[in-house]
Amino acid sequence: MRKKPLAIIASCVLLALTTACGVRGESKPKPKSAAGKTIVTFSIRESNPFYQVVEKKFEAKYPDIDLEIQAYKQAGEKSKPGAHAQYIKTMNTEVLAGKGADVIEMSSLPVDKYVNKKLLVNLSDLMEKDKSLNKSDLQMNVLDARKINGGLYTMPYSFSLSVFVGDGDILNHANVDDKSWSWQQFGNISKNLIEQTGKGDKRYAIANQPPDYTLQEFVVDSYKDLVDSTNQKANFDSALFVDMLQQVKRMYDDGIMTSEPAEHGKQLFHSMRIVSPEEFIGSYMLYNNPKLLHKPHAEGQSGGPRIFTADELGIKSSSKVKDEAWTFISFLLSEEVQSLQERHGFSLLTSLNDKKLNEIQDQMKNGTYKFPEGKPVNVPIEAFAQFKQFTQEANNYAAWDAKVTNIVYEETVAFFAGQKSAEDVAKLIQNRVTTLLNE
């Protein structure tokens, strides 16, 4: 057999390498509409007026991009039984397969799992490169609280706060360091205050709240210690959780808390979810002299105000239009969108939150800001300053799976009814949660 000349072999090898490199280096074409616009798909669970307004404004500002919103459920459409669970299952299947929309509403989805599998884009990198964002005005305390392994993989467009409000007239006689107090300390302080008021003036720390609801607070505070989502391990059969159960039951047995309603003014504290600057004023409907407090927390946990976020949006790693997808998410952070009446919650722009509070303060000065029944409101200047500080230092975010907390609720009913021990209930929850995590 004749040997091929080395020059011919070398040419063939070079051609093959060049062709292969050309295939590997070739970028996938971006999807285009019939009008030649770059298509960005956006998947949401339910259509709403906010996204409808945003879509029109976004496409007007960026005429080369066609934003296609894919809503699993249309606004006003009646939910079918099990629809939410089916949505989560469908979206989870798509994300894990690298399919589906470019931008995805991540609410209720296992974001930690996606991050570990590198299925989502690190938005921190895109934020750094984006010169259009005024990063000094962003509520970075909220965004930093959402980071996973040092990176931001989902972006909210608003947030709300969970705080405590106490009766300031009574708390003036107590030494409360609410920035560091634990639930154990909260129970001891409340017990002392209740004893000081005397039996003829029965008060409660918190009323009209069942023990299972209080336990949910404990579980959410310590969720990362009870559930290791990354390694799919549960820790409910631990002394940590058993102590939680016993501590909650003890507060109800001792009359510190009650499931029954209490007369107005007989409750020392209220747990409040503040979803807008205006709702901060609502605390003055509870007490003549309300005192804004950090919520108690589990031992070793942060006592900062807890953050709740609106829809969290992520960009799929396999998207062909990552830059355009980020342009959309960045648009949500613009003053134009953050100022929309259809957007609910606190803004992610500090300047807009301060502006709203300053407007309320000015209206109070001239007597035009009143409660719904017409009663004028008088909030001290220092209270406004304190609340602004709360919005800036809020950094306590706990992501939890509602399926897990539902299991805790179902199994602890027997414990609070005195039918099962804390240890037995903890083992049942451990088994059920472990099965859930391994599904």
C-alpha cells in the first residue's frame, strides 16, 4: 500500500481541526420574531397588571426586543385543584432539562439546587458591568441577603418587612435589647411584664395566635439548621427542634401567649408584616405609643428585620439571549418601573422609599394625612428616622419550602394537644421531610 505524503496528511488534519473549531466556536443564533426583533421569553405563574404595564413600557424603550410573557395562569382565571403543585413540577422539570423560558419566576422553586447545578446565571456579574444602574441607590442589604455562595441568582422587584411592634408605654419599664433578644429572652421579659400588671389586668405577650403559627416562626428562623437543601438532609430529630416544640408549648401553658383574642390594649406585642411605607403608620392604630422592634430570633441567628420579597426572577444559563434578558431585569430596577403604581411593596431604590416617607411626614405636618376613619395621625420625627434605618439594615432572609412547614404543622397538632411527646413528633417529621427531600 502506498503511503500518503505527509503534506497531504497534515493538510487533512489541519482542515479537520479548523472545521471542528469552527463548529465549537460558532455561536447559536438568537431567536427572532417575524419583525426581526430578538425574542426574550418570560415565564410567570400568573399574569397580573404590573407585568402587563411593564411589558408595554419595556418594548417601547427597547424596540429591538420582543418580550413574550408566558403565564401559566391568566389573571382572573380560577385556580384548579393542585394547580400550584403542578406548576412547580412543570417548571422544575423544564429548568433541570435546560429548557423553558429565558427569564423565569423562581418563586417556590428550589433555587439552591439550580445554583449547584449551574443552571442559573450569576446576576452579580451582570450588575457590575451594567453602567445604567445607580448601584449606590439600590437596597443592597436586600440583594445581599438573597445571595447564594456569594452570587446573586434571582432578582426581586420589591420587598416587605416582618417586624414587632410593642406597647411603648409598658416597655419603657423593661430593659429590652431587641437587636439581640432571642425567643427565650422574649418569653422571660413578657412573663415579667405580665406579672407586673397584676391579675386584675390580665395581659398577653401575643394573643389570637395559635401555637402552630408561633412554631412556624421558630422553624423559618432556623430553617437552614433544620433543612440542608443542598445535601438533602433533615435535622428535625435533633435537640434543636425538640427544644423549639417544648419552648412554644411552655409559653402557651404559662399564659404568655394565647390562641384566644384579647381586648384592645391587652396585648404587649404585635407581629406585623409591613408591605409599604404607608403601612408603617398602621402601628399607631395598635398603640398610642408604639415601639418598633426587631423580631425575636433563634439562638445564634441574626436579629435583623426579616425580608420577604416579591417575585424573584432568574435567567436560565442555557438562554441564547442572556444580555437581552438582563436588560429586562435591569429595567425592573429603573426608577420608571419602581415608581409604577401597579408595583406593590417597598422599592428596591432607597431614594423612592425615603421620598414616600418624607411625603407622609409632610402631610402629617399640614394635617392632611389621616386614618381611614378621619382621625389625624401624629408620628414623631424620630420614629420616621428609626423606620428608615430598619429598611436599610433589614438583612434576614430565610427561604423555606412550604411543603416542609406543612408537614411540621400536620404532625405537631398532636403534640400541642398533649397526645404525643415532642420526641415522637420530631421523629415523624424527620421521616416525612427526609422522604420529601429525596423525591
